[in-house]
Amino acid sequence: MPVDYRAPNINARRLGLYLQRAREFLELTYDEAAFVARCDADWLIRVETGFARPTPDEVEHLLDRYGVREAKVADIMIDLASRPDGPPWLARHAARMKASTRDVLISESEARSVRSYGVRTVPALARSEAYFRLLEPGLHPDHDVDEEWDLLRHRQTHRLAARPRVLDVIVDERALTLHIDPAVMAGQLRHLLDLAEDPHTTIRVIPEAAAFTELRAHPFDILDFPGVGDRISLAHTILGTDFCPTDLHETWRTIEGESALPPSATRTLLRSRLSALS
């Protein structure tokens, strides 16, 4: 049986990092922390590096012994320990993914807010099924379309602990002028208009007339995790989606402020395009 040499997944590493921050805030060495928590120091090291998976009860015990159980971030850490492998629906797809892809999707599932920018195509979380099925064979010819749609459908409908996820989409109008089946494009436009009615979703379009800048050349996402102050940027390339080494928050703010139409004008543009197709 082949050995899986992949590093611990990102949920395990995030939990370990939060626990490490708590220990270092208290200025405890591993041996001191192990004495306080009445646990093994080697186990604590493996927990903080993601190689050991503590249960929610074990995390709560650690935080209680550290004296920080009442901190706001404590509940986030305990909750995170209940999902060491990410959301349940990811399990059936994880075996065929690179570790980095798995971690991207786990991170997305944990985010309370997703900002997604698309250039030549509509961002994945805002795609209709027909639009996805039409484009997927050309984008990923070696993928099973049904499997990929099942994965994307779960990503789109995922809600962490039934809490609403804030989705903010900016898409270049060029993505809405693709020469594809007009019925499919019309369905995608209706889907964007439907999403725009959701109080937790914002849809904005960059009109074709907007001056092009280098900042708008590549699609990306930004994931926010309120309560712990973390933010992750994801870059989309022909090789797939991966973690971006730089924070793209200011890039988003520039695109949002200088190029994108406000939501009301976006709805007008989408209805105009839909009318033209009809």
C-alpha cells in the first residue's frame, strides 16, 4: 500500500498555529505548557505542527488549563477541532486531488466571507450548472464533469454551522460576451441576477469600457475568517488554484473602487445583456 507523504491538511495546521499562539502569548515553553496542561510535550509539539489531531474536548482542556477558555477565539479553535478533514462532502473527492487543492477547498469552506474576481469566465462560486457543464470539458478535459459539478455544487451551497456566507463577486464584462450557446449564457445571466437578490451576496461587473490595468489581469479570491483576524488570498492560473504569497486585499479595493459598477448599475447591465440575448 503506498504511503501518503502529504503534509497535514490546513485545518490541522491552522488549529496548531492558534494553539501555538496561545502558548507563546503565555510565554510557556513546551515542557512548561505540558506541565500546566498535564499532557505529553511530544504530543503538544505534534498538535501545534498539525501531525496530531486533538479532539474538541482535548482542545477545550488545553485552553482551560492555559486559562484562556473565555477568549473569543477559544470557541473557534474548539469548533475547528471537530473538522480535521474539512467538510464531509469533500471526502469523496479528496483522494483525486493534490494536497494544495484539498487545502484550498478546506480553507474556502471555513471562510465566513469570500471575495471572488473573474476575468474571462464567471467565478466558480457564481456559475450556473449549464454554464459550468459547457465550459468544464474545455478547461479541464481530463476531469469527469459530473464529479466536478457535484464538488462545485457542494462548494456553492456550503454553509458553516448553518451561518450565511458573504459572497462578493466582481466579474469583467468580457466574461459575459463569450461566444457560447446563447441559451446557456442567458441562464448564467439569470443566475447572476438571482444571486444579486440574496442579502448576503453582492454581484458587480466591470464594464468593457473601463480602462484596463495590470491589476485586473488575473482572477483571484480572498477568504476572510472573522474572529481570528486571518485572511487568505488564492490565485487562479492555468495550473489550478493555489495559495498566493501576497495579500490581494488592496488589489481588490482598487478594482472595486476604480473599475467595478455598483450593484444597482450591474443589475441594469445584466438585464440589458439578457434582453439582447432574448
